[in-house]
Amino acid sequence: MKSIAYLSLGSNVGDREQYLKDAVKLLNDHHEIEVTRVSSIYETDPVGFTEQGEFLNLVVEIRTSLPAETLLRQCLQVEKDLGREREFRWGPRIIDLDILLYNHENIETEELMVPHPRMHERSFVLVPLTELSQTIKHPKFNTTMMALLDEIPDKEGVRLWKQISGEDVYVHSES
């Protein structure tokens, strides 16, 4: 059985766009993962440790036969393959992959919490996620992601950077 998961990808070091593209390719190259949709790319202000460069973020929808914990390990492997080093929490990073949703499941293990525990507070996650699906519901709150996004007062830190044209081709935003 194929599961549907949503992953958040972010980068704020080096060629940010290329790291995002490489991460999407590495995910899709895995024989048990199919990237089915990719959001536009958004440039976002850093959260947590703010003395660092701006991020490029996107969200992908995937179909996978991997269990959630194995998918997490594969995401960490993609980060490692692209050269990520974890120096400190919320610090600059070449690439960051987070599992936002896995089917409509609530998962709590030592390694993994799904839905992502802070996704409902982060416009840099909700904006690209709602671009892919405005009706998807948060499994714990049983409300749409769009409703959660509407509750976030400050969305100015998320700016469209490259819009997807509908054929998996990105077009720079005019803003």
C-alpha cells in the first residue's frame, strides 16, 4: 500500500535553489518514493536563530511504500548526502527535510513526531503546503491547513520566490 506524505524542504546556505532541486531529485530517485507534487519556492525569514541568511522553502507531496520511521531515515540520508552538518539547533543549513504529514496519522516515537509538532505555527510551512492542498486537515486539530494559516498574524516573512508553472518548471516571481 502506498502512503501519502508531505515533506518540508529548506536551505539557507550556498546555492539554496540547487540544494532544494537536488534533494527533490534524491527523494524521487529512491525506488520506494515518488514525488507527486512540488510547491512553488518561497523565500523566508529565519525562525529561532535569526542571525543567519534567508531560507528558500518548498513542500513536496510524495507517495511511498516506506513506513514513516524509514522515510525519516531516508530524509536524514538525503541531508547527509548533500553535506548537511548539524552544528546547532535552528542554525544555518545546506538542506533540511522534515516530515509534516504521513497519511492522516498521529505518530509519536523517540525519533519522530507526525504531524510535525510546530507546523501549525509556521507560515513558511503552511503557505507552500496550502498551495498543494487547501483542504488537507491537520490530524490533531481536525481543521484545514488553510484555517491554521489564517490564524497566523505575521505572514510577511514568507515571499514567493519562484512559482511553479504547472509542468515542474519554476519561473522567477515578479515581486
